[in-house]
Amino acid sequence: PPPPAPAATAAADDFGALPPPPPRRIVLISGFESFNVKLYRKAAKSLARRCPWVELVVFSDRDIENNREEVAAALEGAEVFFGSLLFDFDQVEWLQAAVARIPTRFVFESALELMSTTSVGSFDMKPAPDGQKPGPPPAVKAILAKFGSGKEEDKLVGYLSFLKIGPALLRVVPGRKARDLRNWLTVYGYWNQGGGGNVEEAFAFVAQQYLTDPAADAAAARAAAATDDAVGTARDEKRGLLGGLMGAARTLGVKDPSSTVTVTIQPMKETPALGVYHPDIARAGLPWPTSVKEYLAWYDADRVGLGAVPNLPVDAPVVAVLLYRKHVITQQPYLADLVHALEEAGVKPVPIFINGVEAHTVVRDLLTTEHEQARRAAGVEEIDSLVPDAAVVDAVVSTVGFPLVGGPAGSMEAGRQAEVAKAIL
């Protein structure tokens, strides 16, 4: 190309003196799962290598009390807020005000007051003037209505079912709000699956959709600003505007905006929403059984049949144990200890892992007792959703918190469902 005009050279010198733009910040505050903070910080380091223009800052809810000034400073310059399992009243009240000016906010499985601050593009959860949540577009509501049993206490369970195929279904729904809702569901899908890889992909997806590379933006701006000086009007007409822009960028030594790093999102690494755990299954690298019947067939053949639990009596009591699915994904060591302790005590364990909000459906629909079976044989059917091959158990142990219905322990919804829980138990 011909030598640049003097004005273009001066412009290049001026642009070269500009400092690099600061990274675009995401702030993550994790609540009831402080055991995962180390994993999240590891994901933040990996994200920084993939998206060097993005900074993911990780806190736990304890930092709101112990390092509030640091948390406040991070939130002050953030462009994305990400909160999960936050329920403490004082913390929620403080966060509501602290995140109000952050344009993009993802809040999952937290106090309703904080979840209502969710804002992703054109999709939000803030209450409407009449007190009703605006919610998704009518077409999306129609899709959501197809999931779940229709029972009030099962709404969250139906929502979890929708998570798996919702983003794909929403591709056919027109409008930006549907697109932003699809993005919100995609992020939650990765987050809900858990594990370091999925967490990293969740934030990489946020970066791809809502945080462009400021270096690319600056390159495009420099190319546009210098076009008139570096490329004559005649050349623009001859080569077209795009050619003129790229020519100007090359003349000024500016990086071609089309050559910036592309964020490629990896497929989700899935763990069943509901499955049955045993340390021997994990050790062998086998897929998790997705039904109690499948698990008991494996247990009776591989554990009892092969003599792995020689002290287990033939009439050993069967105890269902409800486990938090994320603990299984992150391989928390207490899981194996608990299962082995039950076996050593002469108990046959049935450790069922769940997200948390569907605990009542497991107890209600998948587990039964000899007493309930006798009543059903006599024509008394109190639970219409009990599966035909429900497992007969002698006791249920919950490690995911109480009450049985209503989700995380801090949920106010639980109190409204107390009678439902009593009936199921």
C-alpha cells in the first residue's frame, strides 16, 4: 500500500500511546456452597487465559461480613453480577443495593428478593407494577406449562426438567427477550451441572454473549476514525466501505477486528439430575444408575453377591439417603465415609443424589414402605404418583437440609408447604 498520510501517522502515534483498556469484570458471590470457592477460583484462572479481557472475581457470602469493603469495591466496577444460594436477610438487603447499577445480573437459587434483581439483556425478573412478575413471553409460558405434574409443590421440579431442553426449544421462539431468556437458561444449565469445566463454560458463555473484547472494540473504533484520512473517498467507492475500513486498519497497524480471539463454548458435561451413588461405582468409573431398581440390581450382584459386604445380613434394613448432587460431582469425601459406615453397621444404603428442590418427589414417588404397600393392596391409594417399582425402605436420611419441600434451607417457600411435607412423610 502507499505510504500513509502524515495525519494518519500522527493518529497512529496517538493511538499507540493509549493504555490498554481495563478487563471487564464479573463478580461471583457463592452462598451455601463455600466448599466450591476453590473450584470457582480455579475456573476464574482458566477463564482469564481464554478471555484475557475478562476478570472473574470470586467471593463467598462470608466475605460480605468479613471483607465488605473489598466486595463493595469489586461490585462498583463490575459489569456482571453472579449470585448463588444467598439467603441471609442482612446480606441480601445489602446486595440488592450494591448490585443495582450492574447491568447484567444472574441470581440463582437465592432469596426471592435477590432473585428478582435478575437482569439479562431484555429479560428480567423484577415485579411488574401490578405486583405480578413479568415473566417470559406467552410462547415460552406455553412451553413451561408442559413440564411438571401440575402440583404447586412440583413447579421447581418441572423447571429443572425444562432446563435440559429449554434452550433448544427457545431457538424457535422469535424476539430478543426469548433469546436472552435462552441465554439465561443456558448459563444456569452449565452452572447447575456443576464441576470445574461446566462452571468455566458458564462464564465463557457470558463473556461471549455480553462482554465483548474491548481491544477489538478499540481496534474497530480506530479503524473507523482513521478511514477518512488513511483512505480516500474514491478508494472507498472502488473497494467498498468494509475494504476501506480494513485498509485503514492495516495502514495504521491496527489489528483486524475480525481476527480477535473467538470464544468457543464446549459442550456441557452432564451428570444426571437424579441418580444413585456408591463409592464403588465412582471408583469403577461406571455411569450412575438413574433408578433405585437399577442400583439395587447392581448392589445385590456386585456388593452382596461378590462378598464385598460380608457382614450385611440377608434381612438388612434398607435406608434411603438423600445426597446433594453437587457434592457427588465435586467428590466430597464424606460421601464414601457415610456409605461405608452404614454398611459396617449392617444397613443396606440407597444413596440418591438430587439437586435439592426435588427431595419430596423422590420420597413421595420413588420410595415406599411395607405399610403403604399393604394399604394400596387393600384399595387405599393416598399417593397417585407412586411408581409401580418403588423401592421399599425402612428409613430415610436427608443430608440436603430440611424441610422436605421447598428447596434450600433458607427458602421461605418451605413454610408454605409444611402440610404437603407431612402428608408425604
